[in-house]
Amino acid sequence: MQLGIAYPTREVEASAGSVRKLIRAAEELGYQHLLAYDHVVKTPLEGREPKLTGPYTEKDAFQDPLVFFAFAAAVTDTLEFATGVLCLPQRQTALVAQQAADVDLLSGERLRLGVGIGWNYAEFEALGAEFRARGKRTDEQVELLRQLWTGDVLDYTGQFHRIDRGCINPAPRRQIPLWLGGYTEPGFVRGARLGDGFIFAATGDNAVEGWQRVRFHLEALSRDVDAYGRELITLFARDAQESVDHLRQFRDVGGTHGCFHSMDKGLGNNIDAHIDYIAETRRLWGDG
């Protein structure tokens, strides 16, 4: 299983020193990838109609993951980068294609783009995006991203996009791995149909159940299960040992990637405490 860490964006200060210190420590500890979360517009939840519920508010800080990775690529040598997940239907598809291509080129092909459909309708409205159509738009965006990454001049007409003989340049040297994430059956279906892999943010038990659903849909589509990636972010583990236990449970059913999440463990803004935490999870994991 390939191991990574999630950048604790909601708890540590957005400073070059903190970023550099943590990601260099992760690389030195033998972690293979760095995952970053995404929310552009942070909103209070209360007093909205329809009612808005979710885990994040205006008090939670999220750095833009592609800008963040551009910095991280310059101060690391081997660490790979994954968005977990980028709220794709809030964004202009061609712009995402170019930004992802730039990060992949400048990092030496170290990017994996994880995408999801999002949940915060107020954030969609602030970004000028249609919330109700986010699932269908994501389907079209995944198709268009892959076409744009060829670098060919496109004449594309879809439900949500029109490109009149255009392309991105520079284009990546490869098709950037494109994984999907989600919690629901429609998300599992979409991931099996469109993704190169799937990202679960769950307990070990729920990740096993989710993978069984994605696998079912992969097999129904006659897709190669062995070539399909699957990652668990230990979002709901209460401590380092439980994080390791969840990843081992997921690995034992075929999980290919695991990501330790150090937030919500009482570590706060102390970057050294987060480094100590990922050192402890790496020690507990040992050789797997």
C-alpha cells in the first residue's frame, strides 16, 4: 500500500515555513504522497433556506490545492500530490485542465487529480456555478479534461461546454490519473464508470463496504479491477493507532493507497505536533 498524509490545512497557519517543514518531514519519513483538500468559498451554515449542513464553515481554512502543489513541488523531490477531492463542477474545465497540466509538468509527473461533486450550494452560487446540475456537469468535465490533456485542438459541443477549435498549451506528457470520490451509490457508480480510482473518506468498515460497491459496478462494466486504484483517508480515526488499524483493514481487501489525516486530533496550530503525529503513524505502520 502506498502511504500518504493529508495536509492539515484547517489547523496550521498558511505560511511557507510551515508548509515546507511538514512536507519535507513527510518525504524524509518515507511517505509517498501528499493530499490536499479543497473549498474555495467558506460559508456560515446557519440561517439558510434550504437548510445547509456540512462539516466546514467560514472558520475553516483551505488553501487552493493546485497552487499549494506548485509550491510543494519546488521543495520536494519524490513526493507525489493528490487532490482529495477538488470540487470540479464549481470550476471552469479548461482552466482546471491547464492548471493540472502545469503542476504535472513542473513536478515531473507527480500529480493525481481526485475530483468530487461538492455539497455546499452557497459555495456554488458564490462561484457562479449551478448546484443542481453538478453531477451531470462532472460527467462531462471528466470526458473533456481527458480530451484537453491530449493537447489536440478540439471542436467540442456538450451540454455545458463549447470549445470552438481550442486547446491547452502546454499539455501534459501523459493522461493525468483522474480519481473520483464520494459517499453515495450514485458516486460509486460514477467512480466506477469514469475514474482511474476512487478516494474514500471513511472508517475502515465503511471504506470496505464502499469498495465492495465500487468493485461491483466495475465488474458490471467489465472494467479491470486490478488496474483500478483505491485510497482511504483516515478522516474518522480518533488516534494514530486507529488510523493504522483502519488502513490495514482497507489494505486487506485490496486497498492500494492510504492517507493519514492529522486534523481533529487536538494538535491545533502546532506544526511540530502534526509532524510528530505522522512520525508516529509511520512507526506504527512499520513494514505494513
